[in-house]
Amino acid sequence: MEAIKDTVINVIEDLRAKKTKISNNPQALLKRALTKKESQHIKFNYSKKGILSLYVDSSSWLYILTLQKEELLARINKKSNTVKDIRFRIGEIK
């Protein structure tokens, strides 16, 4: 009986650890927040002090995403409030 109890406790601790990893990783949060269409035009650049920098493949997508910036920020921060601002730059997406 004790072995089952220990196993359940270990599984719960592992799940909590995985949740914390994702919630503290801005790149993983971004990946979950983007739609399939958006993810084809955006590439993660860096994250520093709550500022998320993203490369966008064209000026038209830069314009669209700038208009949707607050909505995207809300989607990213739905799980964790680690991102304070998003900055877009035109760059290569590979």
C-alpha cells in the first residue's frame, strides 16, 4: 500500500514540475498561444525582462500582429504572467 502512495505522490510532483517549466518558458507559451497560421509567419527571437521579441516575415504580418498585440499578449499570459510586452521585427523565418 505504501508503494502505491509513493508512486502517486511522485507522479503528482512530476506533473507540477512540468507545468512550472512550461509556464516559465516564454517560447513554449508563445507556441501554445499562436494559431497555426500565425506560427507560420512568426519566429521567436529572445525574451528578456518580460519583453518578448519576435521576428515576422513581412510588413503585412507586422501590421496585422501589431493590431492584435494586446490579444496575443493576453493569450500568452493566460497561463502565466511572465510576458509584459511583445516587440515585432521583420526578419527571416526558416
